[in-house]
Amino acid sequence: MNRNRKTRFVLAVGSLAACFAAGCRAPGMPGPPEVRPDQVMDFNVLYKQNCASCHGEQGHGGIAISMANPVYIAIAGEQTIARAIDEGGPGELMPAFGKKHGGFLTDAQVNALAQGIVTRWGRADALAGATAPPDAATLAGDPAAGKAAFATYCARCHRDTNDRNAKPRNAGPVTDPDFLALISDQNIRSTILAGKPDEGMPDWRHLGTQPMSDRDITDVVAWLSSLRDAAHAATPTQTSIAPQGEQKR
Ligand code: HEC
Ligand code: HEC
């Protein structure tokens, strides 16, 4: 699953680059009347050209977090969505699209995309009156408390891969460092908050018998983050794998 995810990322990034180079038009097809790329303001065109390869044609079912999730939109809000498009990230797996940040989109296009996402996929009643924890973490997380919160809120669907005796579960191994290398802390937080409704992961309100608190969420992310860091620190360096002289034998 991890290798698969990585390959799909590489393919998506590759096709994105090819698309920029070729102007996203099928070879031999007569183009529409020339519109300069930075004049395109139609949400559907902008989304299809820039976002669909990773976030899915219809805003879901892609390799990256769904945009067609009203709970995600209600919590993140238009400004945060615009900032992610402009600057890339929050981790390193999404490119920056704003011209100021080395991309190809004007501020007006970035805003048209963010606004279009909210209009197309947002819903005023998405939170049904509940107050959600903030989109971005404001507290300091406690990894040890996060391990316990994982057992309460996550382990019924995601096996803790550090626990050899844990029973297999239906959802992916989110404690696996290879998986964690491909997802940022912010993206884990967003996934916990907004869930993956198409795939059977509920939002923060319905993961356990009561809604997760900001503290629970921050702690779980801190624990997962510490697992990623520990694996990274333990990766042997080139010199320790092949000491001088070894290869001659
Ligand atoms: C090459 C794949 C790729 C493309 C193309 C891409 N994204 Fe992303 N996007 C990602 C990934 C991966 C993440 C998760 C970021 C992370 O955690 O590092 C992400 C994150 C985001 C987020 C923030 C999610 C959060 O957790 O708050 C938003 C908003 C977003 N993308 C919107 C867009 C829009 C709109 C476009 C088109 C302009 C776009 N993305 C194009 C891969 C992509
Ligand atoms: C009711 C079952 C359920 C619970 C509880 C649950 N998840 Fe999920 N989760 C899923 C499913 C189903 C998916 C999508 C399929 C997959 O990735 O395996 C998913 C996907 C994810 C992903 C994205 C994986 C990817 O490939 O992008 C993350 C991260 C995640 N869950 C973290 C958590 C964390 C952390 C908790 C606890 C706070 C949690 N989940 C609780 C069912 C659940």
C-alpha cells in the first residue's frame, strides 16, 4: 500500500509537469480560441488543470485529501484553502501554485479556486451547530497521551503496527513510518477532523463514543509524528552500512 501510494504520487507529479509543458491539450486537437493561461478564471477549468490529478476529478477519490468534504471546508475555511494553494503544503507533497511562490497561478486564480471549492462542495450546516477544534494545532502535543488516545479513538479501525499482538484491522497502517513519511502532521490533523466520508472514516465527532477534544487530536498527531521522527533517526547512514574495505571481499 505504501509503495503504491508513493508510485501514484510520482505519477501524479509527473503528469502535472507534463501538463504544464504541453499546455494540457491533447495532441492534434484544435484548441479553443486562445485564452492566455493567466486569464483563465473558470473554476472547472482551473480545478481540472491544476488539482484533479491529486485531489480527484470530482474533489474526492484522489491520492490527496478530499476537497469535496463539507466538514473539511467548514473547518479549514476559504482563506486557509487559498493559502495552501498559493504556498503549497502544508507539508512538502503539494506544490505551490502562486506566482510569488514559483507557481503559475495569479492571486485572482488562486482566490477563484478557493472560492469555487467552498461554493461547489461546502455546506452551511456541515457542522450541525458543533464547534470544531481549530484547523491548525495551537496546543503542544503529548506523545504518551497520544498513544493512549490512539487506542481509544483509532485502534478499532487502524491496527497499531508497534503492537505485535494487535489484531488486523480494515483501515491502513497509519502508525507505519513508511506511511507517515508521506503525510504531514497538518494533513493527519485535517483527516482526523474531517474524516474520509467516502471511505468509511467518520469525522472527529464520531471516532469514539464521544467527540475527540482538541487536546486528544493534538496528542495523537504528536505521537504519530514521534514515530516518524524515531524511524528517521534510526535510519543507518551510508557509511555505517558499507564500512571501508568491506566491498573488496
Ligand atoms: C501533486 C499532487 C497535488 C496537486 C496537483 C494538488 N495538491 Fe493539494 N495537496 C496534495 C497533498 C499531498 C496534500 C497534503 C499536504 C501535506 O500534508 O503535505 C495537499 C493539501 C492540500 C490542501 C490542504 C489540506 C489540509 O490538510 O489542510 C488544500 C486546501 C489543497 N491541497 C488544495 C489543492 C488545490 C485547490 C489544488 C489545485 C490548485 C491542489 N491542491 C493541487 C497534493 C496535491
Ligand atoms: C471507523 C473506522 C475508523 C476510525 C475510528 C479511524 N479511521 Fe482513519 N481511516 C479509516 C478508513 C476506512 C480510512 C480510509 C482507508 C484507508 O486509508 O485505509 C482511513 C484513513 C485514514 C488516514 C488517511 C490514510 C491515507 O492513505 O491517506 C489517516 C491519516 C487516518 N485514517 C488516521 C486516523 C486516526 C489518527 C484515527 C484516530 C484519531 C482514525 N484514523 C480513526 C477508518 C477509521
